[in-house]
Amino acid sequence: MSPNQYTHNIVIKNTDETLFNTVIEARTSITGYRELNVNQLDDSNSKQIIIPGLINLHSHLAYSQTKLKSQSLFPWISQLVEIHHMGEMELPSAALQGAQEALSFGTSFLVDNTSHPQDSIKAFQESGLKGIIGIEIFGSDPKQATQILEHNIEQIKQLKESTNIDLTLSPHASYDVSAQLWQLCLEWCNQNQVPLLSHLAESTAEEAWFQNKDSEQAQSAREFWNKINTLETKLENWQSYPSSTQYLHRHNLLKPFSLLTHLVHAQKQDLELIKAAGLGIITCPRSNLYLENGLANYQLWHELGIQYGIGTDSKASNHDLDLRKEANAIPGLSAKARFALLTNKAAGLLKRNDLGSLDIGKAADWVVLELQDPNIDLATADPFELIMDTEMTIVKEVYIDGYCRYK
Ligand SMILES: [Zn+2]
């Protein structure tokens, strides 16, 4: 058997199709692209479940070695920036460690946000992880919008000479980026057919800031911006909006192709705007709890038919990068629905037909889960309950483009 083959008991091709006793392998297509091939096989005794590679839609690998205590968003960011400025972060090794940890939990594709894209590129290349890297952009002064954009585009041009990993722009948050700069980012992303990445409506402090700059609830945000000398510019350009989402809407910035993360404090009318704009949401429930933001109103999301996927955010605001645990933190969903969030739904948000399911011609990204209880009969058990149970099944191997990247 070639190293790219694997015998097993079940292959979960997608949420609606399960195969028994099948060989899975990567073959090289005429164009040189290694794609998936699936063949029936007669016999196998081992207890494994093969699933598509999981998709982490939001992280910051550079913070993988920074352990910060659970606290509210702005004091947390303040501490993060302090540690960063003291030069205490080993960013290249942290990014690589994060990529390897993500892989060990079955992630084959990850959307990273960073101010140090060269470290992420190296981490992706060395670990074999696939994904998109968004360069974090800050700039509240509209007069500097063009200059900031041009600087970042130049950086991407130079990076592109040494990698074919997708690079994009990640305007950090609506309170950190002028509408002019956001518009320029959006135009560039559309021209280059990559998603614009951003954080939105993560905390009560930022929503309070948009409504009333002097409000008590926004104090922690003002204190942090004052400390890093950005408060003055923000105050000069401040206008009142009902919410951060409304700010984007009124500047005509809620547009595809954008991947907006968190929306924990989005109100019903905000979510309706997101839906009407044809946008999906990325949610990071355990990170939201870690930063004392609470959980999003998932019941309302489901009622409104919001499309969403899952990210872990960084290890500086989470216990680990275990995507299955992240999905299990969302209340009121079946195991199958949770699995869909990590696979086909995530691929849909990325507009990537080749990811999130296993079939001939798709990306050869798959995960071998090993069943921990030999007495379970795979022929009768609910495979999704087993897949999403992190005690019952553990990640044994991860293949990306047909190459084993974790064992
Ligand atoms: Zn984040």
C-alpha cells in the first residue's frame, strides 16, 4: 500500500454520505495537483473514522506561546501589547507551534490574522498547514488611508515572491480603521478575490464606544487607546452610530467578500444587515467566554438563518486550538450540525468547493480519527456523535494535499 492510502472502517464524505471499508488516496492530476481518490475495499478490522480536514476560520498563530489570564477584552489587549513591546514574544517559533497544535487537532486549513505575515508563511510552509494569512491593518485617521493601504500592498507584493499561500488584508476592527481605509481594503480584496477579514461586535465596550464615546462602559477601551496614543485620532473622527455593524452599513462597507468574526454583541437589526448583505459570521465561543464577552445569541442566529463557521481565536484567549471543542461549546446543535460547521459550512464561507468534504477531485485533506472504545460497532453507531466526542475519538493522522502532516 502506498503511504497515501489508508484502510479504515468509515469514510465520512460529507454530512449526508458515509462509506464503509474504503481506500482513500491522493493521486496527481494531469495539472500536477494532488487530489483525492476514493475506492471501495473489501476488508478492514481497524476502528477508524476518516473525515475531511477541519477548517479553523479565525486564529492568530503568533500568540501561541502567550498565556494571558481570562479577563475583559481591552485590559487583555493592553497586556498583550505590553508583552509584545517588551520583546518577550518569540513570534516565529510561536507561529510554528500554533500551526503544529492546530494540525494535531485535525485542522488542515486555517485563517490566520497577523502583523507578522512572514512568520505565519514560514509556519504554514514548515508544518504543511494550508490556509489564508490576513495582514492586520490599523488606521483611524482617514487622511492616512491611502498611504497605509499602499504600504501593506507593497508588503504583500514582496511576500508573494516567495510563497503562493493566499495573503489578504485584515482591518483589525471597525473602531481601529477609518471607513476610507476599510473601503480601500475591500476594493483590493475584491480585485484579488480574497476575503477581507475583521473582528466585529466582540465586546460591550466597543458597542458602547460607537453609541457614546464618553460612556462608562467604553472606559476600558478609551484607557487602552490612550495608552497606545491612538485615542486622540479616534476622538477627532468620532461620530455616533447605534452599533459597530451599523457603522459599517452606513458607510456601505458590509459587502462580500468579508469574513467577520465574533458578533457576540450584535443586535437583531445588526444580524439582519449581515444576512441581507450576504455575509457569513465566524464565531469563537470559548474565546468569547475567556474574554468575558459571553456567548453570542445562537438561537437568534439560527432563527434568522445566519450562515456561520468556527474559529478558535488565539491561544492567548483560549485554552487550546481544538476545533471540535470549540464547536461543542455552541449550545443547541446536533453533533452532525457541529461537524458541518467545521467542514462544508466553513468551506462555503470561504467559497472553496474543494474543501470541507471528501470526494474524487477534491483536495486530498483528511483526518484519521481513532476510536478509543473497541466495543463500539461502527455499523450501528451515530458516526457524528463519535466524531465530535473528543474523548471517544482522537486525531491519529492528518493528511494535507495527500501528504501526512501529523502522526
Ligand atoms: Zn481574533
